[in-house]
Amino acid sequence: MSGVRRNVNVGLLLDASDSVGVGDWVLIHVGFAISRIDEGQARATYELLASLGEPFEQELDELRGSAIE
């Protein structure tokens, strides 16, 4: 999100015939991908969070400070 890189466990989404790859959109909670979403859902979620203003910006700053290099 916003250039922040994280390792994410996708094990909750996968079965023997499934895969998740670069370019796929997923909803992440505490390091686990919990749902596959489409680009429209991702955009709507981002816009909702961005509408929060300062609390969202502060959270992004904290994420950037702890990002994986």
C-alpha cells in the first residue's frame, strides 16, 4: 500500500488449484491475505481510508517507517 512492502501469508486463500500472484488484489489483516478482491473494491477501500485524513496519513507514515527494504 502506498509503496510499503510487506511479506504476506496467502495460505488462507489457497487450495490445490488456486494461486495468488503479482497484480492480484487481496485484503490483508495482520499479515494474512484473507480475501481476494477486485481492483474496484481495492480502489473504493483506499478512497474510504484516505477520506479519514490525518489518522490515515499517520498510519501510512508508521507503515513506511517499518517497511521491508
